[in-house]
Amino acid sequence: MADGTLSLNSGSVLFDFSGNYTSENAMGDVTDAFKFTWRHAITSGTGNNQADRMIRQQTTTAATSTIDLAAGPVPDSHGNTSTFADVSGMAFRNLSTTPGENLHIGDKSTGGTAFTALFVGATDAIVLHPSGILISTAPLGGYVVGDGSSDLIYIAAATGTISFEFVIWGHSV
């Protein structure tokens, strides 16, 4: 591999929800055994179902934090600054276990250029409750990152200081 070249050898995004859903009625117990699984395989590259950039971090926010997808303030696991042309997927987890310590993801409360490729409007946000997980993928084409126009993901704490972690993967071109 040449200097400056990054490669994601393989990976996958997996959502697996399974169990037994049982109800009681006059005819006896009725059980619905279910398994709901989604898997996206990811290989190295810049096409569909591929990625050549990935950043991840565990951090805290007391007010608002910003992830700049075009300027790359978060280094990858090798210390390289990563910039994205588009994002194939992202996952956030609120590490708080205290009720009311919600994270607002996407809220443009501090100005700037919100990531409107995912959010309909510049001030839209998703509320991520304590111990909650948010996963969003766009494996076919990705969420386009517009440097200076739609490149910032805002993370705001509803109250206090909240720990969270995230991973974002996508393409350099």
C-alpha cells in the first residue's frame, strides 16, 4: 500500500433483533418466534457497499460538539485526518444511563452548515435517549458531504455533560 493510501479491508453493519413474543388468551398461549436481521457487507473502495474512510471516537459534550466531515477534525485510528466526499453510514451511542440526559444529533443550534444530506432541514435533530443507539446507512451512493454547505454534524447535550461514541464511514472521492 502506498503512503497516504487508506484501505478498509472488510467490515459489516449488523442489526439483529430476535426473541419470542407471547400472549395469553382463552385458547392458550400464543407465541411468535421472530428473527429480524439486516446486514450490510462493506469492502474497500469508493463504490456502492464500499468505504475507504472511517473515523471513530468516544468523547463527551457539555453543550454542543461538532463533527466536520469536510475538514476532518477527528483523526482516524492511525492518526490520519479524514475528509469525506460522502458518508456511507454512521452510528452513535449515548453512553449515559441517567434519564433525561439526551443527545440531540444534527441540531444546528450553534450556526454553521448542518449535514442536510441526512436531515431534512438545517435545524432538524434526532433525540438519542440514554443508552440509545442510532444507526443510519446509505450504502448505495452515500450521503453527499458539501464542504461549506452541508458538512457539519452537531451533537448537543440536553442537560449536563454526556459521554457518547460514534463511528462514521464513507468515501474520500
